[in-house]
Amino acid sequence: MKIQVQVEADDDPGVIRDLYQWLRADPDIRRHVSMELAPSPLASETMGAAEIINMVLSQSFTALNLALAYASWKSARPTAPPVTIHVSGGSFTLNDTSEQALQRLVQALQSAEGEGGTTDTEPGPPGAGASGAE
């Protein structure tokens, strides 16, 4: 399943790299997820994230692992900006690590997996599909 992760941090482009490095350091993620830091196709000179994290999750990867890795990263950086996840043509934004936010992440990934994931298609642009900002 393919997903994209974007951080809305126009004033600090290093935040996305920090999240990328954090995820790569997690043994469960490193073992079951292929990821790369890539230029955002949605970035412009005036606004938008300059980079995104492209991830391909293996079938043995559980959505809860990603939710826990995000929660761990966010708790270490309480002032970190919102993270937007693009999956199965939809997107949603995580502003915190509340139980509801993490459940939404897990449910979105499980739903995408149940639909056959996004193996052959790219995730939609920000704002496409269900958007549930916390």
C-alpha cells in the first residue's frame, strides 16, 4: 500500500526530514516499510511543503505500528506542526496524538488495505476525499 506523508511547516523545512529520520530509526517501520524523501509534486514557490515522505507498506505491516511511531515522534516534539497523510485518494490531517486521531490513522490505513491498498495508484492531492482535521 502506498501512502504519502506531508508536514505543513513552511517556516521549518527540516521538520519533514526529522520525521523521516525518526521513522527510519524505528525497527518495525524499517523492516516493513520502504520509504523515500522526495520533492513534493504539490509544492510551489509561495506555499506548500517542499518535500514529502513516500511510503510503501508491506502486507505484514500493521497500521498500529505507524500510529505508534507518529505518536512517539509527536510526543518528543510537542510544537511539531500538523502531519497530513494521503492514502487511497483521500487525505486527513493529524494535529495531535489523541486517541481519536490515532484511531483515524489506523482506520484509514486498514480501510485502504481492505480496498486493496494503493499499489497501482498514487494518493490524491491534499483535500481530496475525507479530511478530518483534529
